[in-house]
Amino acid sequence: MVTAITTTVKGKNWHENKKPFRLNAGLTSYEKRLEQRKTMAAIKEREKEMKDEKEAERQRHVQTIRDRRAAKAEKERYEKMAEKMHRKRVERLKRREKRNKLLNS
């Protein structure tokens, strides 16, 4: 004996209406699954490219900030040296340090 599932309590359905159980309802063909996998792979690849581009842009921005800060620090260092030493000697030291940087890199 089956009891009434859709009994109303204060005008509302107590339970949802049951639908018949169909075993093959969620199954898709192999070709459809392959197609879905291809589209998902393409979407993921595009998302990865976009993330990589964004990260590269961020890294470029960070690098420009670092370069700017390093140049500013170096300029301040040379200004401090110029206060203590003669201007020509500071310029000579600058040239020597630039040569050393080029040789080391």
C-alpha cells in the first residue's frame, strides 16, 4: 500500500513529487563525452594563458619598481659620496663600478 506523498500541510506540498527512476537518464554517448573533454581542455588552456599573461604583466610592473628604487638608492649613495669627496673622484668611481657591473654580468 502506497501512502499519499503529496499530502498538503497548510496548503504546501510536504514532499516533492517523486519522479520515476530512469537508469539511463544521466548517460551520454562516448563522442559527446570526448567533445566535452575537448572543450573543457580548450577552456582551461585559455584560462591558463590569460593567468600567465596577467602574472607576466605583474612581474614586469614589480621589476620596474625594483629598478626605479635601486636607481634612486644608487643616486642617493653617490650624492652622499659627493658631499664628502671631490666631484671628479665620485665620477671616476661611478665609471669604475659600471665597468665592474658589466664584467660581472
